[in-house]
Amino acid sequence: MRKCLHLAEKGEHFVGLNPLVGSVLVKDGEIIAEGYHAGYGLPHAERDLLQKLPDSMDYSGCTLVVNLEPCNHFGKTPPCTNIIISKQIPQVVIGALDPNPLVSGKGRERLLAHGIKVVTGVLPEDCIQLNRQFYTRMIHQRSYCIAKWAATTDGYIGNQSSQRLIISGEEAQQHLHVLRSRVDAILVGVNTWEKDKPRLDSRILDSDVESSESWNSIRIILDPNLRGNYSSESIDRVFSPIWILNGEIEETKKSERGNDVKFIKLPENWIWKELLSMLYQNNIGSVLVEGGSTTLKELIASGCVDEYIEYRNTALRIGGGLEAPDFPNDWQQQQLLGRDLLRVYKVPISSDLYQ
Ligand SMILES: NC(=O)c1ccc[n+]([C@@H]2O[C@H](COP(=O)([O-])OP(=O)(O)OC[C@H]3O[C@@H](n4cnc5c(N)ncnc54)[C@H](OP(=O)(O)O)[C@@H]3O)[C@@H](O)[C@H]2O)c1
């Protein structure tokens, strides 16, 4: 199963809203074939593995291992259960069941109905952790949501003046830019858009990352009363689409330099869950909410945050200003990036339901 998880990771950044899945075929305690889901629309891991083997292959004594339950429905590709049954594979080991309530357990049932021995719940926490964004989207039917902020040593994310306060150092900025390149969208409240004039792009120096990931996510501004400045000078500093969530107009156009500009009308009395579901329906699998204070506090109060990230400067005190949100006490990761302390907390997903 660990090998499956490593193989699955190869699909990262290419599978879109699909899960990361790896698969191995074992005979006499040896791995004799490997496969993984390499990209959206491409074969699933089990099919990738099996279609590489000769038609004459004898599967007696073989076990197919896969980190996610084989699918039993037609999507972009035929059901994986079909090919497993047709190859007469005697045993299948599944890391965790599919979280989609419409399909969960159905793949396993079909395999069992064809006399295949099925073992489920092998390293389920690791399997769910690897696909935590996919599980979250399926369970809550909304985008995966990361709340991120930078805070001073004494716990402020901004000052009361009209000037932008730079809190993070170079290393933390680099870390943030990699993070930005890994999400589908970056959202800020209108006051932050106006005061900080953030570019909301990814400027990555790491050459390893640059080749595959240096791209700009969709910029989203939360502006219920349409107070922001969306002139070409403000939008066209960066080349990436911009969506303005507002309470007044619905309109799609091109900016002077060709950026896609979408004004999306929010329903009256919208709530965060609804907003994130709307983003998910628009193919936004993950969204990074970067502030400011009001936006973060309202989002956290809604219970829709799946991951918290804080960069806390260890050497900057400002004595007052906009207070940082409370960070969960039981954060799982802590790391010093130059003079900034990075802390990460991922909201646990129970594996009990998926075994
Ligand atoms: N250190 C950091 O990481 C960081 C990051 C970003 C920003 N900041 C700082 O934060 C400050 C700005 O924060 P802020 O609190 O003034 O503004 P903000 O969160 O950027 O924007 C707040 C506005 O967005 C709209 N909004 C946000 N959440 C909403 C909700 N749930 N429902 C309805 N409307 C919502 C409202 O617009 P309407 O008033 O029109 O309804 C609200 O006034 C700046 O000083 C900036 O420098 C710091």
C-alpha cells in the first residue's frame, strides 16, 4: 500500500479534481506490475496497470492493491471493476473506500459478488491524508479551503494605517508562492484588494517546481457591495483570470490586456458553504483565502476551513492593529522559515467511515 501511495503521488498537479491513485500487482510476495492515474481523463491506476500486461497473463495467485476503492461507474473511462473481473484477479486489497456517497462501497460489493476476495482498510489514514482535498470535496460538496495569514510576534496581521504592512521575510514568501501555485484560486476581501493591492500570483524561484507548477491561479475578490477598483491598471498587473464575487452584477468580459474578468452575483444572505459550493461547481477544487481580517474571521466562524497556515514573524512587534485569528492549538507542523515560524493545521478527516 505504501508503494501505491508513492505511485499515486506522481499524478499530483495533473489529475484535476480526480483523486491520486496508485496500484500494484503482487504475486508470491513480489510486486510484478505497477500503475497510477497520470492525469485527468487518462486511465485509472488499476486499468493503467492491467492494460500494460499481456492478454495471455495468468492472474491466479495474484493480489491487486490500490489506495482507493475501484470505481464501478462510467465516467471519462469505463468502470475499473469491469477490467478486474474480466482478468479474473482472485484478490483485491483496498486502502480506503470512495468517499462519494453515491458510489461508496459499490465497487467493493461488485467485486465480492463476482467471488473476488476483498480486504479493505489498509493504511486508511495515509490513504485519506493523501487525497484529503478529494475526500473533503466529496464529503462537503464544496472546494477545499485553506485559510492563511502572516502575523507579527505580538499577533497582528495588519495596522490601522492606510499603508500596507510587510510582515513575512523572503523564505516565507517563497513558501507562500509555492502554495499559491498549488491551489486553483486565491481569494481576498475587497479591503485587502484596495489597500494592499496584492498581485495574487506565484513567483517561484525553485527551478524544480517552476517547470511543472509555476502558473497563476484564478484571483477572486469578495466584494459584496462592489466597492473595489477593477480598472485595467489594477487587474492587468498580472496575467490570470479574476472573479469578482459581488451582490450586484453578473457579467463576463476581457480586460484591456486580455484577462478574463467575471463578475459573479452572490445570492442575498449568502453563506460561506454556499460560496465554496458555487466555486466547486465552477471547477475550483481548492481555494486559498489570504485575508484580510474580516474575511478570515467570518470564514473561520463558518466552520468551512480545512487547513490553517500561519507565518508568524518572530522579530516584529507593532503594539496594536488588526488581530490575527486564533490558530488551532494542536497544529501538526511547525518549521522556521528564516525569521518566520510556519505553522500548519489540517482538520482531521475520520477514516472510520471509509474502511
Ligand atoms: N497579514 C496578512 O496575512 C494579511 C493578509 C491580507 C490582509 N491583511 C490586512 O488586513 C486588512 C484588511 O482587512 P479587513 O478586515 O479590513 O478587510 P478584508 O477582509 O480584506 O475585506 C473586508 C470586506 O470584504 C467583504 N466581506 C468579507 N467577508 C465577508 C462576509 N463574510 N460577508 C460579507 N462581506 C464580507 C466586506 O465588504 P463590505 O464592507 O463591502 O460588505 C468587508 O468589509 C488590511 O490592513 C490588510 O493589510 C493582512
